[in-house]
Amino acid sequence: MGPDIEHPLRYDLVNELHARPSPRLTAPATCTFVAFKEPRDAANRDRDRDMAHLTALTSRHGGPRPDPDDSHYQGRLGRHDLKWESHTEFVTYMATTPGLPIRPFDPSAGAIFSADWQAAAPGRRVAAVMVQVDILPEDPADALERIGTWFARDSLTAVWVLEEAAMIAGDFRIDPDGWMRFAVFVRPDVGPGRIGRIVHRLVELETYRAMSMLGLGRSRSLSRRLNELEPRLSAIVDGMHDDARPAETVLHELLEVSAELEAQAVQHFFRFGATKAYEAIVMDRVSALRETRFLERQMLNEFMRRRYRPAMRTVASAEDRLRAMIERTRRAADLLRTRVDVERSAQNQALLERMDRRADLQLRLQHTVEGLSVVAISYYTVGLLSYALYPVASALGVDKAYLIAGLTPVAVLIVWWAMRQVRRSLHKHGPAGDL
């Protein structure tokens, strides 16, 4: 079979399924991860700047140069294995290194992402995670004792994952050096692929948690604006029954509020939609870890339910409130438009009635004028005919008075008939006749 039978995107789409494999790690190991996002309109950012930033990192450490057309990259940079991915709104860098630092979570482990290089990033850092992978002690309680000195007790989560193949722990706090820290303890028989997937799910969980919570700030600012608009909308709706205020004036005020709400929707609905998508990914990553309780410690699901889900409900509540207010303004606008249409119909009806009365008066006046015209024209016609026929009447011995008396009814009838014919002709060939 020739290549013509294949869809031009078939191979590209299949390759996309395998373009972002999880890293392969052997314990002990250290993973450092950072994610950058443009503050505004990140989905439409200049991706060439992202590629230039990645190229600067690979050049600094003598690694292979990335392909400018790729949305992902993997390469060896000294002791580090670097994995870079470009997403819709952000880019991520993951560097994995064999072994552990001398001190737990020493910031030197993230030296590959130097401060000056991070400062030159096109966007701003939304996630910075350090994961330490170690062998699980024979007594799991020993691991609990170690993590007790690394994490804050009040927010510590420690769970078994993947049928107790590993234990992960973290407190979802940022340390003084800007890193969020997680510890992973794996059983000696767990393979590199599975360890890599656990670490990958952890850093994705934190990244998408951070991205989803960007909507929280938006929802708070939106709520403040809605608090300002809602009294205006309520006053407008309550005043719709006031006949003293013209409906068109009320409709104009309502449209101003509606335009403001639509502007808020344009500004916020993309972020709210992204928040829902990111929240779904976060909960998917938690579910994929298949956690079980570790020595009566707090589980990830419990932490998310108490600390994370309320923030997501706040975002959803702001979105629902905005949608409800937009729908409320639309219903009110429809009612006002109906009121305006009814008032205009009544005005038009009154105008038509006045026009009918005026036309009737004009018709009566026209008939009056026509009668007077018949009299006036007949008068002049009789006068002219009498002058024309007087010599004949004198020759025949007819008195002038009898002549005028005889001409008058004849002239009136002729004039009346002529004007009637003219009026019929006008009606026949006028605008209505032309149609």
C-alpha cells in the first residue's frame, strides 16, 4: 500500500501519544521542577521566547539544542536529565539527578535552574517543586520519623500509593528558598518506570493545582465588582413598575449594566473554564496514585477536600453568580423591550386615529370646496354663455333673464359632471391606481 492512503496527520497524532513519557528514575534520586506562565494572555504568547529560554539553558550546560518546532524536549545536561514541555498556558522544566543532596532538600539540588536564568524567563514562576526519592526503610515508621522534621505537622500528608509500592509525603508549603517539597520512599523492588510515574504525577498535581487556583484571585476581584453592580441591577428591576419613569430610560440604564456584565464575562470565562479543566486533572492525578492510609496520617483526598476544594467552589460560585446576573439582566431587558413596544404601539394607534380624524375632516372640507367650486365655475360659465348667446337671444326675441334662467341649470349640471369625471380620473390614475 502506498503512502497516499494515509491521512497526513495520522503519524503525527500517534507520535503525540508517546511524546511526553514519564522519566525513569532509580532510587535514590532528586527531581527539581519549575513551571513558568505569562501573566497575561498566556495562551497566545510568543512561543519563540519559550524556545529561546530553553536554548539558553541547554547551551549553558552543553546539552543538545532543541528543535524549534517541537513542543517537548529531552536531553542530558551534565549530571541532569532535562525534560521540557510546552503547554497551552505554561511551560515546564524537570531535571532529575541520581543521588540525594547532603542535607535534605538542599537548594543546591536545583542549581541547574539558576536564579538569573529563572529571572530571564518569558513568564513568571507558578510552580517550583523538589522531590527526593529514597528507599523505604524496613520499618515504615522510621520514614515517618524522618519526614516529621522536614514538613509542617498541621498540613502534612503521608500516604501509601499504588498498592503500597511507595509512600509519598508533603505539606504543600513553600520553603524559604521557594521550593515546594515532596518525599517519596519506594520499596527496593519498584522499577524505574514506576518511580518515574509517581514523581511525574506528583509534580503534575502541584502544577495543575497552582494553575487552577489562579482562578481564585480572579473570582475574588469579580465578586467585588458584582457586589457593586448587583444593587444597581436590583434598583433597576424594582423600578420597572414605576410608570413615572420612561421605559426607554430604564432600558438604557439596564443595558449599561448588561454591557458591564458581558465585559466581565469576556475577561473571566476563559480563566474559569481553565480552572475547571485543571481541577479535573488535579483530582485525576490524585486518583491515579491509588492512595491508602499510611499510619493514620492525613491522605491527599482529605487534604484536597479541606484545603483545595473550597477554593474551587469559590471560583465556581463566582462564575455561577456572574451567569445568573447576566441571565437576570436579559430577562429584565426582554420585559422592558416588551413594555417599550407596547407603549410605542399605543402611541402609533393614537397617531393613526388622529390621522383618520384629520383625513375625514379633509374629505369633508374637500367636498365643501368642490360644492363651492361648482357654484363658482357655474356662475362664471353662465356669465360667459349669456354674453355669447345674447345676440342670438335678441334676434329670437328671448328675454335675457329667461336666457340666464335656462342656462344656469344646464351649466351647473355640466360643471358638476365635469368635476366628477376629473375626480374619478385622479382616483384611477393616482398612486393607488399605479400600484
